[in-house]
Amino acid sequence: MVVRADSDVYYDPYDVELNADPHPMFARLRETEPLYYNPTHDFFALSRYADVDAALVDHDTFSSARGAVLEIIKSGMDIPPGTLIFEDPPIHNIHRKLLSRIFTPRKVAALEPKIREFTARCLDPLIGTGRFDFVKDLGALMPMRVIGMLLGIPEADQQHVVDHGDSTLRTERGGKMTENPNGAIATGEVFAEYIDWRAEHPSDDIMTELLTAEFADDTGVIRRLRRDELLLYLQVIATAGSETITRLLGWAGKVLAEHPDQRRDLVANRALLPAAIEELLRYEPPAPHVSRSVTRDVTYHGRTVPAGSAMMLLVAAANRDPRRFGADADRFDIRREPHQHLAFGVGTHFCLGNALARLEGRIALDEILDRFPQWDVDLSEAELSPTSTVRGWESMPAVLP
């Protein structure tokens, strides 16, 4: 398929100006090019909810084994073993089962007091200052503290650990992860000394649990994780566990400032907070797209996608599909009738940390509204995050009355 010269349908994930607000383009894609092909970067894209949902579930046809990021797939680079998000079953199921022991509902719920404590430590010094940055003052700090606590990383070292993972996500504006001098995939070597320490000094944390966990690998051998596998496991947990919440809180600041009536409702009725978090995730998902490699010829909307193609699944477009969410799908509404969205994925790669992310988001908003029930945002000073995979804010400054 060739994009017509007179067509206004063109999606480029590396276009900085377009990605500042991609939703009008996503709407055109859904209605006029539900199977889209970009000849510049040689990828296909699906944008309707039913198509994206089905593709995420069908891991036999839409494989993660070559990566889940467009530029990594296109590069043909070797994927290090143990990179959980870049695996297919059966090995993915084995590795996922190991981590599922850590994110049980009981273990996640038990974190609430510490999450509130971390949040209060970030917010209390700002009371009376007239300012508050949703990202720099909270979103970049609290999730890091929570993940650091779970991993057993001392607070003094947590920023260094998070910066290591972030360095591979950050790109030049409009750039690609594969152009990153730090590499496209963090190796996890930053955790090496902590692994050595925990091997000699076990504790009640994720690192100790993963060090000692035994499992049957894909050959049937009962073993523990190799060092290289464990390093990558810890890197995936640290990066995914902080990045999503950081971006979610930036969007919360902006979207709720733009909808002060709904913010007032949340101040008055905290029972609405879980629904508000779901609507924020639907409305502005931190990960607006994921990519897969196509293993066989597959047909959508009368066109064939050849085996070997790269397919981008536009989660942010699917999350506003009126076929799924109604005619007002482009409207933010914390009282929206609940329907499953795709911000956490679906199927075998459904986000293991979704319950923790939801808990952190709910607690953060609860504590923010206690202290700062009103705010405006200064978009002239706000800064979009320079990544090709995550859409959100490096800074979202609020002006307080």
C-alpha cells in the first residue's frame, strides 16, 4: 500500500510535533486506514480496538521474540536471553511465572503504607510554596522508592539504578533507541554488586527471591536463574516499575487541570479514584504503542501483511475507538461505564505489575488532592519526554492557589 500524495493520513512514531498530540491522526487512521503502512520506516499499524486486542493475544502470529519496539525489530539485533518483554511462550511463560510470585495481590496490598509514606515525603515539603511539579517532585521519585524497596536497593543508590535504565529509553527528540550510545537494551550490570551482596546476605526482597527461586526451564532442567538472566530480570522490573507511574502522574496533572469539575468530584468523593486511574490510563496511556514481528501472512481490511513485517499496535488509538468506548471516546470521563482498555496490554504480555501501578496511582492522587485540591498547569514550562516508546512528561509544573 502506498500513501497517496493528497492523503492527510501519515503516522510517524518519530515525528516530535505529531506525537505532541497524536490523537487526531489516530482517529483518521481508525476510520480511513485501519491497516496502515508507513513506507518511510517500513511498518504496518493497526488502530482499531478489536484488531489491536486480537493481535496482542495472538502471540503465534505477532511475535515478541525479535523485540517489542519498532526500531529494535527493524535492526535485527540479537535479543539477550531473559529479556521478559521480548519473549514468546513457552519460555516467556516460564519466566513470567517466576515473577508472578512477587506481584501477588496480598504482597501488593501490603505495600500501601510504605507507598503513602514515600508520597508524603515528596509532597509535604511543598505545602505553602505555591508550586508543585507532578513529575519532578513526585512521579520521578515515589515509584523509584517503591521499586527500590522491593528490590532491596539502598535509597542512596536508587537514582543511579533508575538512571541506568532510563538512559536506554531516552533518545534525541525524534530519535530511535537503536541510535542510543548507551545501547537499546540496558544490560542490568548496574545490579551486579547488589546481587553479590544479597547472595551473602539474603533478605525479604525481590532480589533474594529471584536469586533462590528454582524452576523448570524450557529443556525441563530444574535450575536457578543464570546471572545474566537475573540481571535482565531486575532491569526490566526497575525500568517498567518506575517509568509507567512517572508518566501516568504527569498526565494526571495535565488532564485533571483541564477538567476541574471532575477534579472537584474526586476531592469530594475518593471512591471515584480507582475509576479515575482507569480513565487516565485509557485516555493517555503511557505506552501508546507496542510492536511485533509478523510470523505468517495475515489479512486485515482486504490487504495482506507479509510474514516478516513489523506491525505496530497503536494502543492509544485503540483506547479511544468509539466502537469500544462509545461516541464520546475522545472525552475524559471518570464516570465512564467501565470497559477493558489496553494500557497494560492483554494476553501473555499483560503487565504483571498492573496492580502495583494502579495502587501507586490511586495513592498518589489521594495524597495530592488532600494537600492540593486545586491547580493550574504551566504548559509553557512543561516538557515532553524524549523517547520513542513511552509518551509522557519530563516536567508538568503546577501553579497552586
